[in-house]
Amino acid sequence: MPQRHRASLWSQLGRVLAAALGLVGAALLAALLSAATQSMSTLALDTPAASPSGPGTALSTTAYAVEAPSPPPSEPPPAPFSPAPAGEQAQPPPAPAPPGVEGLPRIPPWLKVFYRGDPSRKVVALTFDDGPRPEHLSRLLAILDRSHVKATFFFVGIQAEKYPNWVRMTAQAGHEIGNHTYDHLRLPLIPDCDKGPEIGRCQQAIWDITGERPRFVRPPGCELDAATLRAILERGLVVAMYDVNLRDDTPNLSSRAILRHALACVRPGSIILGHSNVEATVDMLPDLISALQTRGYRFVTLSELAAETTAPRRVSAPRGAGSPRASSIRAPRG
Ligand SMILES: [Zn+2]
């Protein structure tokens, strides 16, 4: 092949290659431009119409947030376990004050079982169970009236319905009326489902007669089990125990013996348990009142005693059935 023709062939080949390279480059350029356009369209679709932090600032965050899976909602951490003090474990939260007790001294909400008032105060509460009964009650009310002493009477519902005038007279004299159940049954011995109605029916009977609702329940025989305690507390009532038992339901006990025992046992904050239908108790009552007043004691109702009682250092569950030695509310020392 002559030299001239060979040069011309190389020249044509070069032009073809250049044209081919130009086409590839153009195609590459077109592909790059297309990809860039698509990318911008995606971002524009994901861009929120308006962002609280300014237009455009949340662009990439929003776009990725749509794609990223959201973490599962986490449960709140469990509350740290803190055991309640002994004796408070089975107790529901305090119930609001029921109607019919407005204007009365405020019972501290922590008070659930009341054995004794503040031991630093020379106050004492007289309580009388098992009324109303006509025998001796008139004389008892007259003695209290003469001495300007207010007491607390735990009435039995069925007796209250039988003698409503005695209930009314007692309440109108300024004494406090407590709940001693409707039938005076030993509550731990009856079915659990009957415990509440025994308390509720007595509440209703006294409410119907006096327009006031008792705030304290004294279980007959001061016998208390867990279900009885629950039935009382869930009605917003307080269990009324005692620390001085006159033991005046003992047959043939003389009034002198009852008085001697009472004066030996009473201490500041005492709750004295007696019976309104026992003649010997009514006989010795003037002497008991005057002796304690001479010692500087003031007589109050159970609600007043509770209102003057400061928070206990420790509340223990009762050990025995109403025994004054059963573990009691212990007020702070000093
Ligand atoms: Zn009784």
C-alpha cells in the first residue's frame, strides 16, 4: 500500500473513533443529568410544606425520618418497691368524709385503729357500749350533763331502731354516737359478705334518727379480723378500741371495784370502755369523773381525742381480740 493511501486510512479511522467517543460521552452526560433530576424530584416530594424551624432546614431530616423505622414505645420504668409499714399493708386509701360529719373535729387520715389518744395530753374519753337501753341511760345522761362531760356512745342498730328517742336525746345532749353494728354479732364469726351490711345497717339507722353518721365502729367484743377491718376501713370509718376496760360486764362486780380499777389504769389519752346499761358503772361514774378532774384530766369525745392526737411513730396490727395489751398506736416520745 502506498504511503499516501495508508495516511488517508488512518485519518478516516481517527474521525470514526472520535465520533464514537463523542456519542458515548454525550450518552454518559445525558445519564448523569437524568439521575440528578430524579434525585431532586424525590427530595422535593419529601420536603414538608412548612417547617416550624424554617423552610428547608428540616429537608434531609424529614426525608430520612420517613424511611427510618420508628423505635417501639418504651414502657415506663417500674416504681421502686417500698414496703408499707406493718399494720398498714391491707389498708385502702382514706375515703372522703361522708355527709353528716361536717363541722366535727377532723380525724387524722392516718388513724385506722384507735387505742389511745396523745399520751402527752391529760385528756380522756369515756365510751359506753351496748345501748340504747332505757334502764340507767337517763341517769347516766344526767350525771354527764351535771359534770359538763361529753362521752361517746356505741349504739347497736337494732336497739337504736327500738328506742329512737333515746338515740336522739343522747345526740342532742352533745354526745358522740358510734356504731356497734346492727345485731351485735361477733364479726369474725359471721361470713365475710355479712360483715359490711352489719356495719352499714347500723350507720343507716343512726343516720335516719340523728342526721349524723358515726365515724367510729366498735366491733362487738372488740373482736377484729382482717376481713372485719377491711369492711370498716373501706367505709371510711375508724375502729374504736380502748386501753382501759372497766370490765363492768363481769357479773356482780361492785361499783367500788370498777372505780378502783379505772383509777389505777387511766393515763393521759386513755379510752375507757364501759357499758351504759350496767348499774354499778353508772353508780361509780360521778366519783370517777370528779377524781380524774381533780387529777387534771379533761373529758372529750372520741372524735375530739382523735383530732388532738399526733401522728404515731409506728402503727402495729392488733395481736389479740381487743385486748388492751394488743399492740397499739404509739405516739412519738418526748
Ligand atoms: Zn357490745
